[in-house]
Amino acid sequence: MMRFCIALLAFSALPLAALMAQTPVSHWRFDDGAIDSSTVTVTNSVNNFASPWANAANNDGFEWSSDGVVGGALALNGISGGDLSDDYFDIGTTGLTGAFSATWTAWIRPDAGQESGYTGVFMTRLVEDDTSFDANQNFGIAWENEGGGNGHFDARVSGAPLDSASLAAGEWYHVALVWDSDDANGNVAPFRELYIDGVSVGSDTMGIPLEIFDDAGWRLGQDYCCNNRDFRGLVDDLAVFDVALTAAEISSIYNNGLNNIDAAGETGPVFQPGDVDLDGDIDIADYDIINANMFSTGIRTDGDLTADNFVDFEDFAQWKNAFNAQAIPEPGTMMPLAIAGVLLIGLTRRRR
């Protein structure tokens, strides 16, 4: 019985990522910028392709955050009105050319101060599928502001919308859009389904499309059609799959994210205030790094805790505050340990 209990405990301690069976064809973790705030690209961890910020003359449209669901996150400022018409990351293709099914997943936190109504989170209008050879089909995930601090997610497959219920802005949501044209998966094809926080919130069957002929034109942070549809908010752990994930797999990705495990099953970094070397501790080793690089340019692992690419007294102050805030055992807790230590030393001497 004891062996069974031990085995059961060992199984329950396995990472939730073990439940995931599919691998993304594209995946953006958004952790690089939390380490080096001068980063101006988003890197696809599957092929290491770095997609540029389209507005090369002005990088004010985005920032990096260490406050993601899994590690860091991308913060999009969503400046509307077309004053910065290239405020998006130019992703291009995502690996879906020739696909008969797909799944898009991401953690998204819309800003309550969103200016525009309809805004593109991750969208394209250049996908060519079997409904049209004019490469003018709308795919992806958008957020539509309803006013009053609320809005809803709008999911598109070949132009047709599938909306969530009204949701409060300013909160993190895990969003997943599944499209499936393969009857072998058990759906009446073509089929699509929208999930919020691992739960299905809507599905329908469609007459189209059956296949993606050309996967192109994806933008992160803007609807492809319109310069005033820039998204404002945070995005984390964006992944694209060339298969239709099951409800269990979607739930697994959602629950994994709550445990700092990303869509590919990897554990994300933890960006604690004061933790320079990202080892999970705020200690003298972190201070030593700051001291060695004081008054020099650098990234987080060089001591830049305030994300300004320079190591100075502000970084030292953050480390000091975090170091001093750590729990220190009270005297009443330390006393039994001290007594035990004295007894152990005395016992060792007697044995000699």
C-alpha cells in the first residue's frame, strides 16, 4: 500500500505539460525583451526567425513586461488614429500553408483604456484558401471594445466572425481558436470553436474553408486592413498549431500556463524583483553582478533590473528592497535550530 501511495504522489508531481501531445509550428514566448529591454523584434522559438517592429523609425508603440502569465510579455500601446500607421510586428507566415486544420492560442490582457472599437491582436487578411484565389481572407483573433471597461474577443476564419461573451478588460484571458476541415477528427467539417480560459464558448460548422493554400500577412498588434485598429494590452505565449487541438489539449495548455508552463511544454522564467541571475533567489550573488557592472550599459542579467539598459543605483535600490523584504526567521524559530546544533556538536564530541 505504501509503494502505491508513493507512486501515486510521484505521478501527481509530474508537470502538467506531460498532457500535451502536439507541437506548435510557430511560437512566441516574449521573454527576450524582459531580459533585454532594447529588443525590437519578436522571435519565433520554433525557427528562431525574428519578426521586426514595422515602424522602424519609432519604437514607442510597444514595451516589454516581466509580468506575463508565463515569464515575460509584450505590451502593445495601441495608438489609434493612424498617427503611427506601422504600429505592429510584421510576422509574415506562420507555417500553415497547406494546412487542413489549425489552432491559435495566446494569453491576452486587453487594456481597459483601449481607444478604438475593433482592434487586431493577431490577424491577417492575406491568407489564400479554397474559397478565393485573391488572397483576401480574414483569419485570426481580435478584441472589440464595447465601452465601460468591457469588450469581447472576435475570432475569424475566412472572414466569418465567432464572438465570445462580454468580458471585463484589464484581466488575463487564455484564448484559443480551433479550425478543422478534417472529418477524421470527429467534427462535421469545416468546423471551428472558440475557447476562453480552457472552456468552449462557441462553435459552428462552416461551408468554408477546406484548405489554406497560402499563409501570409500575419500582424501582431493590428488588424491588417486598417491603421486605426491597433490593439492595446498585453500578449503572452502566442502559439500556432497546424492541427485542430482537442478540448483536453486546450484545457491542458490553459492549466499549464497557470503553472508557468508554456504552450510547448517548457517552464517559463520567473522575473522576481531583485533577482538578477534569474535563479529564483534574491541574494548576494545578485548584488555582486550589479556591483561589477555599476554605471555601465547592460541587460537584466548584467544587473539592469529597471529595464533601461543601464546599471545604476536604481537597480541597486530594487535589489536592496527585495533582499530586505525576504522572510527572516523569528528568534523563536531560530532557537530550536540553535539548540539542536549544540546537541549535535556535543554528541559528536562524545563519540570521539
